[in-house]
Amino acid sequence: MEFSFTLVVVAITVLISYRAFNSDKLMGDLIFYPPAVTDRNQWYRFITCGVIHADWGHLIFNMYALYIFGAGQGNTGVEFTFRTVFGQFGNLYYLLMYVTALVVCMIPTYLKNRNNYHYRSLGASGAVSAVIFAYMFFNPTIKLGLLFIPIYMPGFLFGFIYLLISTWFANKGGGYINHSAHIWGAIWGIVFVIIFCTAFSDYPVVQEFINQVSNMSASDFIQFGRY
């Protein structure tokens, strides 16, 4: 059985999130608070905000999604795919994608709220989105669906719809979900995969994506019922 770096990330995130649930000081020290970056150069908050969560539901949902797409899909999980494509550096690149996604997904949020003393953000959703979209880019035709909704569609179509909905909510504003982080994390997952496959492997990831999608038939797009 392969050592799972995904489980290490999950364990660390659960442990720190649990401690932050019981410590307002720890939560305040780690949360993404733009003025703390602007005024006090606390750049570490771009990363530490990804290891704390608002509540157990927020934490469990993110960590479940990370496990399923990072390690829990067998030989299609992103962690396994990275080891296959990049060899001995696969685990390193996988962790690098996750950590850099934590930073990249928050840059637009920071630029918009750098002097907003009322703004806070937390959670690993942006980095988890990077893992999910990397998965969908490697496996664009695998059927995906929402929990408890018996409608399944190819990963690339699911991802496209997800980005459209997230963009609509981001433009609408309001609420407590940082849709911008989801969007930019997702985009970074794809960009990272393209850059690193081009630079550090012989795997033609863009061409493979095109080939898999172009070989689909019309009946492959939507499936109802259990999959």
C-alpha cells in the first residue's frame, strides 16, 4: 500500500482545525485577515488559513472531497496520477500544487480586501478545488455528480458548470462563502498540471484531454440514476 500524502494533509488540517475550534486566539492568528498582511506583512496567512475551518461541517466536507479526489479514487486519484506522470518527484509536485493553490486562490481576495478591516476568510476549499480540477483534467470523461442527486455527467462538463455557478455567486456577492477562492483554486489546478506536465514529463496532458473528450458519444454526457 502506497504512503498517502493526502492523508497526511487531511490529518494535519483536522488536528489544527480542531484546536482552532477551541481557541479564538489560534483562529485569529491563522485566519486570512487582509489588513494583517498589508499592515504587518503576515504573508503566512495565505497558507495558514487553509488549515482552519469555520465548523465541523465545513471541515468534513473539504477533507472528504480532498481524500476522494486526491487518494480515494484508486489509480485515477491525483496523488497516484502525479506519481505515474512525474515519477520520483510526483509526491513533491502534488504537495507543491496544493500549497501553491492555497496562495494563488487568495490573491484576488487579498487585492480586493487588502484594507478591509471587516473581512476574514478561512478553509481549504481553494486548494481542494485545485485537486478536484486536476483530477477532472486528467480524467475528463469520468462521471461525476453531486451528493444525493442522481444525475451524473463527465468531469469536464461538471467542472464547466461548477465554474459558471461559482462565478455567478461571486458576482452576486453576499453570503459567507469565498467563491473567488474556489474559482481561482480550480483554475490553478489545471494551470499547474499543464505547466508541470509540459516542463517535467513527456505526458501530453492537453492532447490527452482533447482526445478523451472528442471520443465521447452524445449518450455519454448525462446519466440518471445510480452510477
